[in-house]
Amino acid sequence: IVIDGGLPTTVSYMSNAAPIPANKPDIALCTAWAGELQGKHLIYMDAGSGAQHPISKEMISKVAKNIDIPLVIGGGIRTAAKALEVCEAGAQIIVVGNAIETNCDLIMEIATTIKDFNSRN
């Protein structure tokens, strides 16, 4: 599910998709429900690499609380703190794109943060 991240991204260009507006969590939820009812094994919501605005906690939480399959979130995750926020909102899997291309240490920072989060939950 492509979510508007504030500017056109590679994911919206390559998929030729009209992104769901960032302020419309109900549309994201209905789209996720449709995927689940079609037999999909996970839902992947992506604002796209380089997104100015990551997917909101509200949208992630709304979808995560109402589906029974794993939720993957990507786009605009540039820090370990943002990765933690996304997981706390309900993502089971996160996708980090070009942020690690400019900061090689970021992947270890995120891994450590998420490992700590998982050990608490």
C-alpha cells in the first residue's frame, strides 16, 4: 500500500500508484482489510525511500490493531528512534532504504534498538 510521503517517490513512480493521503488512515485500513480478505500473507505500507514524511503512528496503529497478518512499514525511517516509534505503533517488520547508504552505522543502531524493544515485549 503506497502512502503519500510528501513528494513523489520511486515506489509511487515505479508502481504507477496514486498514494493514499497521509491523513486518511481509514482508507489505509480498508485497503489492508481488502488485502487480508484476498488471502495476502502480509500488508506492506510504504511511503517510499526518501519520503519527507514517514507513515504516521496513527495510521500504523489503526491498521496494525485491525488486521491479523504481519504489517511491514517502510519509507522515511532514518533513525533508530523512528524505527522504534514505528514498531511501538504496531509494525512487525520495518524496511530501511537509502538512509543506510549514507550512514553505515544506522543498521546496527536500529538492530540494537529493536532487539531491546523485542526483549521488553
